[in-house]
Amino acid sequence: MTQNTSGLLPKRNRRRWLIADGCLVATALIGLSRKSLATGGKVRVGMTPAFLHDQHSLLDEWRAFMAASLRRPVEFIQRDSYRETMDLLRLEKLDFAWICDYPYLHLKQEVRLLAVPLYQGRPHYRSYLIVRSDNTQTRSITDLAGGVFAYADPYSNTGYLAPRYEIRQAGHDPKTFFRKTFFTWSHRKVVEAVASGLAQGGAVDSYIWDTLAIVEPALGARTRVVSRSPEYGFPPFVSHRSVSAAEFQMMQRHLLDMTKTDAGRRLLARLHLDGFTIGSPALYEGVAQMMRAFGEA
Amino acid sequence: MRWLFNLSFRHKIPLWTSFLIGFSIFVVGAAVMAHAYEDMKDAVVISAENLGHTLANTVAPTLLHDDVWRAFEIVRSPIRAESARTPIEVDAVVVLTQEHKVFVSSHPDTLPMLTEASALGPDWARLSEYLSAPAGTKWPLVLEPDQSSYLYVALPITDKDAQLGHLVLRYAKSVFHPWFIDTLRQGLWLGVLVLAVLIPINWYWGGRMAAPLVDLARRMGTMPQTVPQPLPPDLYPYDDELGQLFHAYDRMVLALRDKAALENEMVKSERLAAIGQLTAGIAHEINNPLAGLMTVVDTLRLRHDLDPRVLRNLELIDRGLMQIRDTVAALLVQTRAQARPLNQHDLEDIHTLIQPQVNKRRIRLDWSAAMPTELPAPASLVRQILINLLLNAVQAAAEGGHVSLWLGRKDDADSCLSIVVRNDGTLLSDEQLAHLFEPFASTRAGGHGLGLWVTYQIVTQLDGRISARNIDGEVEFVVNLPLGDTSCTTA
């Protein structure tokens, strides 16, 4: 009864917050937040499913490290969907956030690129098309036509935009291509949905799938990567435009210098990252191109 | 089958009680087990109802918003990673849409989403029919299809008034059985344990109950031939019906023994009386011709013309006739009424008379005569009794042995004189005891066997009693004589 409507839902939601954008309620909060930062108040960092954000001990360690390094109290604010984090950014309830490249392009007017993580030495990642490991027939996404497909998040590049783009490139309508699609609101859960057999296929962030294969080999082994997309710019750290230049530089310096301390290197190892680079918006041209294809940018 | 009822009580009581214990344990166990199975099913349904309500309420919004993943997380939450082990662990959870299609299931492999329920197998087809049933169905719907290894519990998923679908919980009955068998095995072990405790107790108790009965039966079995022994007093020291039975038996045995002793005594007395009569008759018959013969011999001897050879023969005949007369006289004991009472001098005389024999055989003689100056007893007869018994004892006692005399009032009663003579010679056999007082029943070489016969006759004629027995390794003779008119009771 609800087949083929899932593609519509996010669009409708997006429209809803675009309306919220028009409200001026947020502006009242800007002064407040800026003030708190300027007076050495709490640094609020948004964490999203861009990485394995349910590793609580890792988050605690990172927060403590960051607070010690910045000599400021730090608060990590976790949300399960990108849209919630995007809303918080837009309402200036966050100073910084680690978000996906697709939301970054959406929020280009509100945020500035702070730093880009280096994964396997480069600021890039891919989208993996995965199926259950006992499925040995599937060779590409077109073999999954008429099946049940799991997307990560309507604002995920690798978990939503990239697979739909691929279907579109193959000459199909992503709205009707699958019999049923659903969102799991996290890359990790896409892997679980596919592993359990709930969905025949799923699209997942390569960084997360690779990390999962190391952290939770049992779960990783229950899925198989069918195809890998072209490279996209890695989910970046952004700062709200309201954050002062000093604060911006302080945070950027902190991230870039993580490789210079033992504690920083240990944390990066746990995150399975190699460090941070300043990066450039040009990294995300591929994503922008796909968005244009769907008439979004 | 009859042999079972012919078994000894020793086996029958424990066997029957063991059987009854076993049977009771079995019946109670079976009832408890049957109840446990029903309880288990009830527990499953109650647990299913609780779980079902919770899941139905939480899953309702996901149906409204078509949030498959959240629904999956919810239906997956009660499922354990390992297969279900206890019966109340749910095996699978399925959310069906209003159209009876799978919206989501905890096991997408076997119950894939979007599938028609009727396509999932006969169980689900039945379930689908039940769910389509008109309103008024009592929730939760519990379905236990025949030939199926599952139990299904279904609940509606509602949001306010609108029904959105159904939640179906599936429970594996295969889990019931091992659990039930486990319970059964535990029950059996407990039963065996109870039996292991009760049966030995029961065998001990049964054996204890039966042992006196068995003993009683064995003793009574010998009854016509011999008088049985009384039961040991500690065999069954209780006062219930069994104890009363044993007491009655003991009383009966004692009565029987008394009766047998009495009969024995009567037979002996009658025999002796018959012998007495016979001897008296014979003695009279002999005495008459004997008197004639002796007169003739005396007359012949007075003649002077007899040949010396004939005279010698006559003397021979006379001595022979004299011997016959003495013997017959001895057999024919006649107590004549004598006025002289027994006095202390009589006893002293007897003591003096037997002294040579005592000395000759180096006998140790104990003399205990509590004798008043005079007793109203015929002196000569008592003297004869005493001499007979004492000489007998001295002869019977071993060389250098021991003889004792006790004379006095029996039990300090005025009416009875008691004489007890003992010797430490060879004990008397039963055979000897039976014929002791008969004439010519001598127990030793050289005796003519008339001493005790004469004593018996005298005692009997004085209305007394004489008896002999072996006691404390000695032979004892007891004579009780009445003093005056009242008779003595026998010892």
C-alpha cells in the first residue's frame, strides 16, 4: 500500500524545513550562541551517523580529548538522522558538526567547510552496494529490480543519493525500480537489514562498511559488496557561519594537529582515520552533479 | 495369581505397601504433570498476551508511517539470538497489514515482507481465515492447528478506533516437549528418590510387623505333636491387637504345659497305684500258701528221725521261704497307726545310723533340720523314709561327694512337713524319672530296687507327696507330709 512512495517522503520533509528556514526565530538564538562561545562557553559539536556514532566509549574519549585540547567544555550532540542535525545547525544549536557531504551541499549557505577527514590517506570515500553474502547471483544494482532495498538516510550521499543516481543512469526510475524501500537511519543498520534478509540489497558508506568489517567482523561477513561507486568527497567537519574566525581556526587547528600527539593518533586509529586536511568545496563537485541530475541544486 | 496371595506376610506386607506407594506416586505424578502441561500452555498464552499488547502498541506508529526498519527493530527485540529454550520464549513475531500481507517479520528469511499470509503455509492460511472472521472475535486469538508444531497468538494492532493490522506471535511447540520431558524427568527422579527412601523403611517396618506373626504361625504349626514354647517377651512389646494375640497365645501355651504336666503326673500315679494293687494282690496270694508251707517245714524240722541230708534241704527250703516272706512283706507296705510322734531323738538316731556309710564313702553331709521338740508325724515311718532317702543319696553320691538334708515346715506352714534330700551323683534320665518309684527299678548295681518303692508307698499312705528332679547339677528328692488332717499342696 505504501510502495513507491518512499522516494516522495524526504522531499516533502525537506520542503517542510525550508519553510522553517523562512522563520526568523533562529536569528534570536544566534546572538545567544555566539555570546556563549565568545565568553569561553561550551563548544557544541554535532555527531551524525557519518561514522559509527554508537561507539560511546570512543565518543567519550574524543570529547575529553577535544575539551582538554581546546581548554573548553565540549558537548557532543548525537542525532540519528542527518536532518535532525541539519535542523540543529540551522537553529544555531550547534557550533560545529560532522555531517555527510550531501547535507553539506544543502547547507552551503549556513556552514563553512572546516576540515575533511583523511580516509586511507585521502579525503575520499565511496558508496557500496551490498547484498547478503549467500546471494552470489547479484552483479549490479539492476539485478535487484523489484526487490526490497534499504537506504541509510534521505540526506545520505552514499546511502541514498548515489544508488538512486546509479539507477537513474541505468535508465530506470528510482521511484518505481524497487518493490519497496525503507530507511534505517544509519549505515550500520543498512548492513544489519541486509544481513538479516529484511532487504535484498542496501547502499552503504564504504568507510563505515570497511570499519565494521574490522570492528564487527561477524556482521560484516554476512554481507557482500556487489559494486563500488566512484569516489566522493569524504563527509566533512563544518562550522556554522556564525562561529567567529578565531573559534573556527582554533577548532581547525585542533583537528589538523590530531596527528601530532599520541592521544590524537590513538583516537584517529580508533576512528580508522589517518588525520584531517583543510579540503576544498571542489571535493564535492561529484555530489553536486548528482544533485543537479535530480534537480536539487 | 494365587501364589501371590499365598506368599508369607514377611513378603506380602512390604510388597503390597511398596506397590501402593509406587501407585500413589505414579497417580499423583501423572496428575501434577498433566496440570503442569496445562499451566505451561496458560503461561505461554498469558506471556504472549502481555508481549503482544506491548508490541502491538509500539508497532502501531510504524505501520502508520510505513517505517519498516523501526517495525523490524521492534518485532526483533523479543527474539533471542539463540533458538528458544523455554516455552514462553517467542519463536517469531509477524506484523500483518489489514490485507493480511506481511508488513514486517522477525524472520525475513522464512517470513519475507510483502508476502500474502495465505502463501506462508497451511498454518498461516488458517490464521488468515480466522483473522478475517467477523467482529466479535475474542482477543487474543489462540490458534493451535492440528499437525502443526507451532502455537499462534494473534492480536489486532489499533490506533485509536482504526485497525491497522494484526500482530501474530508464534511459539514453537517443539520447545514445550523437551521442557515438559525435563519436568517429567525431574518428577521421575523425585519419585525414585521418595521410593528409595520409603521402600527400605517400608520393608523394615513390614518385616517387623510380619516377624512375630511368622514366628507365631511356626510355633502353632507344631502344636498337635508338642506343646510349643512361649514367644520371646521382646518379640512384640506393644499392646495392639497383635500384642493381645501374642499375650493370649502365651497364656494358652502355659495352660497347655500345666495340663500336660498334670496329665503326666496322673498317669504316673495311676500306674503306681495299679502296681501297688497288683503287688498287694500277689502278696496276699503268696502269703496264704507260704504260711502253710512254712508251718509244714517247721513241723518237719521238729522231727528227730530225719536224715541229716533231708534236714539240710529243709533248712534250705526254710531260708528260701523266709526270703520270699521278706520280699513279699517289703512289697506289701502296711502302715500301722502309731501314736508316737516324731521327736528330736529320732533325727539324732538317724544321723548316727547313717554315719558309718557316710564315713566309709567320705561323703560331706550337710544336715539342716529345723526341728521342734516334737512333731505330730508318725516317728517310725518318717524314720524309715529318712533312712531310705539318705542311704540312697549316700550310695548315689560320688566317692567323696556331697549329700544334704533339709527338714522343716514347708513354707513355714504349720500343716506340712517337708523333707529335701540332695546328692551330687549322676543325674537321673527322663526314663529313670518316669519309673523311679516302681518296684525293682534300681538305678545301681547291688540295689534290690525296693527302697524307693517302699518310701513311695509309705508317703502315699500318709497322704503325702514325693517327687524327684534334677536341679543345680544335683538330684533332689522332696517329700511333703501333712501334719494333722489337712493335706499338703505339692511343690
